[in-house]
Amino acid sequence: MHTLLSSIATANPPLRRSQQFAASFMQRVTSIPAPLRKRIPAIYERSGIDYRYSCVDDYGREVGDFEFFPPSWDLDPPPTTSARNAKYREQVIPLAERAAAEALHLAAVDPRDVTHVVCVSCTGFFAPGLDIELVKRLGLPNDTRRAFIGFMGCYAAFNALRVAHGFCRSHPAAVVLVVCAELCTLHFQTNESLESAIVNALFSDGAAAAVLRSVHEGEGHGLAYVDGRAELDDDSMEDMTWDIGDAGFMMGLSSRVPSVIAKRLPAYLNRLLEGRGKADFWAIHPGGIAIVEKAQEILDLSDADVRDSLEVLRLHGNMSSPTILFILKRILERDPLPESGVALAFGPGLTIEGAYFQRV
């Protein structure tokens, strides 16, 4: 039996703005200290990002037309966590539904044949949750088995894939819909922190859905999920954090992250690839351009090996959990399909998560 990755579909909110536009918007926010505002163009220019998406229409408006923020360039008082979560609920459901419906269409799967749904998100919460909303909106069976993976950050898609693989291994007729949806821009902070300025320059909104099925040897064609591995660093608990504050979720992001990943990555990959030979493709989560470049250097990868990761970063920014599926979608659409490959992401812990795929 194989766990076949049958399809991947992606979606973004309608508001798309250039990185230069985003920088000019943030430079006008008077609650950000003037010395930090002067650094914003350089921070945004070095990001490797050309465009990003947001569910917050104010990022494309003039101050007099603001609806999410107060109508003043100090953006004070900031929207409460409750207001941000209400916006999350309003926007995430149709975005996730769009990606999920397209993934089912691409896989030629009737919604009534879906057996399991695995949803992923860390940028908002509500109940009945996104998983139940998708069951009802897509017309999935009422007895669809559901799982929700929350608050794990950029590597959460790997946990969803691992859960889907487990369902496929234990249920020979499993058809699993995985949906990752994040609205990161809801939680941008305007304060005197350089850390916040960097976070504001990186993150974006998006959703991605994948269909995985249990197939017998010789059935179907595509990439099969073979195995995944997680590894937790011993001394970096505070280097990447995600906490709930009164005015949104607060991200902590240390400059140590690329060096910690570089230190752990070679040994991690030796264990993931043990007995499996080489990888023909690499899907590396672009937490930032420095992370991809450091991974390229440490693993001695070519520019072609990291092109998909950098292109997703350039065109979409870092969307947290859906991002790796955006990259895998590009790989899944290659002709010919690569023989095998590795996908990697990094997040709170610090944790390295990865998976090995093989063509079947």
C-alpha cells in the first residue's frame, strides 16, 4: 500500500500588494518609532519577497477608508484579539473552502468519498471549527473522521501529512483531505520592536489543500508520502514563539534561527535519508530568505534545488503552514515527475520537520 499525494490546490485572499507598497504603508505608521521606520525599506528589500496577500483590506486603502484599524496613521488603539479572531473566522472559511474544493476537483474525488479531514491553522480559533465547516460546505459525509492541528506554526503541515499517512495505513480505502489555512497579517504589530518589523516584512495569508489516498501497488501515479521525521533542538525554546496577547497573537523570532537550523540539519537529514539514497527534489520552507540560503549552503544544494522555495517566497511571502504545500504543488506539476525528494520546515521548539516522498 502507498499513501498517494493525489493533488494540491492553493488559494490567497484577493488583496495582493507589492513589497514596496507594504513598506511604504508601514513607513506611514506613526506608532512605529521614526528610527525604525527609516530601516523599513532596507528590511523589506532584503526579504526576497516581491508580493504578498492579506485578508485585511486596510493594507490597500487610505486612512480615511480604514475598517479594521482606527482611521489614524498611529493605528491606535490596535484591534483587539477578539476583533482579529472575528475577522479570522469571517475570512478563513471561504478561503479554505476554495482550496479544498479545487483539490478534490483536481484529484477527481467526489466529496461523498472523502473519509477523513485534517485541518491546520494557528492564526485563529473557533468552534464548531474549520473542519466541521468544510464537512458541511463541501458536502462531505456526516461521519467523516476529523482532526484539527493548531498552534504549531510553519511546520504544522508535516504533522497533518503524518496524520493523513496514518489514516491511509490503517484504512485501506481512505481518502484524506488535508487543509492548511493561515491569516498571518491579522496579527501584525506596530511597536518599537525590530523583531516585529521583521515579522511584518515576511508573513502573508494563504491556504492550501491536498488529497491523499491509500492505493495498492501499481494503482495511481504520482508522489507517495513514505515517511516523516521530527527533531527538537535542546536549547532554543525561546528562539521562535507564538503567544496570545490582548491585541492579537505575538510572534518572537530570534536572529539565531538560521544558525540553529544549520547546526542540526545535516544529522537530521542523515537520519531521514538513511537507506534511501539521494533526493531528486528539495522543498524547503522559506521562513525567510536567510533560512533557505543557509540550508542551501550547508547541504551543498544548487540554485535549481532551491528555486521553487525562493519563487514561492518571492510571489507569496511566508504563509506559515500552507507554504510547504505551495512548494510541493510546483514539484507535483513537473513533467517528468522527480523520482524522490525531501520536504523540510522549521518552527517553534526549535523543531525540524520533514518528509520523504517517492514516485510511484
